[in-house]
Amino acid sequence: MPLRRSDIVDAENPGVYHCISRCVRKESLLTSHARRSWIVTRLQFLAERLAIDVVSFAVMQNHLHLLLRIRPDIVRTWSDRDVAERRLALLPNRRQRTRRGVDPDSRPTDDEVAALLSCPRLLRRARADLSSLGFFHRLLKEPCARAWNREDGVTGHFWEGRYLSPRVLDGASLLRVARYIELNEIRACAADSIPNSVWTSARRQWDRLRVALRSLLESDGGPIETALERIEWEPVFPCAVARDAEGSKPSRDAPDVAQRTTLAGYIATLEAVGRARHPAKPGRIRRAVTAIAEAREDVRAFAATRAGPTIRARAQQLVAALDRYCAAADVTSCCGTGAKPGATNVSLLGLRARGSCYGDAAALADEARRRGLLRVMPIRFSGEP
């Protein structure tokens, strides 16, 4: 008997979920750069308006990977009026607005807000929607499916069934799933390096590192090592409303998306993992010049355009620190017991039937208790026992 989504997703508490959507009949309907770009732009748009972090993403030719963190704890801090206005702005009743002579794309009117506030049932539904995976996917996938079906001159489904949403239970698994997602283009031989992985969040994280390194050269933020340690890995599109919410610290029930992992360390490890062979997939990073090396050369080039011995000295310290991150990227730390670098992929997933979550033994036991079961079926990582 298949699992209900409500058994997997705990909508009342923060949590991280690996959401997977596939085009109908596995057709390559997302080869167009315009379509992929629309999806990436839409992800950023939704993260700015919903209480959901987009931790990582990969837009492939026939499927889509998203690592999402829901934040119902933030939604609970919003007033009823805030909830009504946000919900109506995201999904207005366009047909009703057209009948009334109201611009379908204008802000919610006072009458619309008052009508929603007057119905407690609809208001509860609206509050739940603002941190809902289902509502997020509806806003992401319905508009493009209609538009692209018209573009292709076809009717029917664009996406194959509902999305999968296995839950990520602990921090180590979160990092592994994020790496899996961001290496999708490389494993599919669609890219040969992190900077060339245009349609994954890895490229955006690498760009963020380059910008942060440049800003370090021009700042007087103390020792360069300490300043570099403060640049943490974080969601590629963080929930914008989280920055304005008081007391919105991560819940104990959800893995912290930062995991106190530095951005430079994350990218160095991602690169090391991407160079390891996968037993079932041909793609891996084969370029001699690494992403960290490209960032290092970018630092040197940027410092060369600035006058002053201070910047040159900080650039030398920064380059040395990046070299240490690259040397410390330990592939074996991402592997299962007994795995060897280069022998098996250390972070890609060996999806097993009926698995509904990623996590270690303790996290799995806690999840089983939450669901009222004796045990839950995990999704194993390649190389794990």
C-alpha cells in the first residue's frame, strides 16, 4: 500500500524535503534554455513570498530536483490580515476579478481580504498554504504546464503524476542530498565542472563564493581565516520573510540548513565528490582546473586591479586559505563504511523501493515514533551498508 503524503510530510513543523518531479512519459520537455530559466526565476519568486527555503535545485531535461525547507513556524507569527493578503496576491481568483472589472494582476482589494477574513475555514487553509509543499508545487508547475502545452500545441499532462517528497531527517543527510542534487548535470554528462553546471544551484553557490571573496579583500574584517569562516553555506534562495520574522530560529525537529558548514568547504567537498566515479553513471568532473582554483585565480585577478600592499597581502592569505579547504575536502567522509575515494560515488543516492526518508539510525527511530510505526524504510546512499 503506497504511503500517503501526510504520513511523510509533517506540515505543522519545519522540515526538509527532497522533491522530485518528472515530465510526462520521461520526455525531454525542459531542454529549452527559456523554460529552464523560467523555472529558476519562479523558484526565486516563490521563495521571496512563501515561508519555504529553496536549499538546492537541479533543472534537468526531463525532471526537476528541489530540496525545500518548509517554515510553518514563521507563518504562525503572521497576523490574519497578512495571511489573507499574501494568499490572495499569490493566487487570485482571476475569473471572478474579470467579472467584477478588477485587474487580475492588481493587489488584493479590501473586499477580497474582508471576505477571506470572514471565513475561519478558508483562513486556516490559507495559512497552511503559505508553507505547504503542495501549494508551492501548484504555483510552480501549473502556470508553466499550461503555457508550454499551448506552445507545443498539445493537451493533457505536462508533469508525470505527483511529485515525490522523501524527508531529510538529519544534517549529514541534508548535505548529502544537496550534493546529489547539485551534481546531477555532471553525472548526466551535461556539464564538466561546477562553474559549468548552469541549471543547478551549485553554479549560484560558486558565484556567491566569488562575490564574497572579492568583498573580503576590500574589508577590514580582521584575520582572513576568521572572515572566511563566517561565509556559511545556506539555501540558494532563502525564504525572504524569514529575515523579518522574530524568533524564527531553526526548530530541533528540522535539520539546520547551514549546518555550520562554510561555503568554501562545501564547494571544495562538492568538487571532490564530483571527481569520484559512480558505478552506475558515466559523468564526473574531469577538468584539471577545479572550481576552487578558478575562485583562487579570480581573487588574484581582482587583487591585481586594486592598488595597495594591504589588498595584495590579504589576497595571498585568502589564496592560501582556499588551498587548505581544497586539501581538506575528504571524499571518504561522505562515503559509507569502507568506501574508497574514486571507487564509489560518495553522495549520490541509491534509491530503494518504498524508502521515504534519509537519515541515520537515531533520526529514523525518531521518525518512526512520530508516525506511530515500528520502523520506517530509509533511502540509502550509495556506498552505505
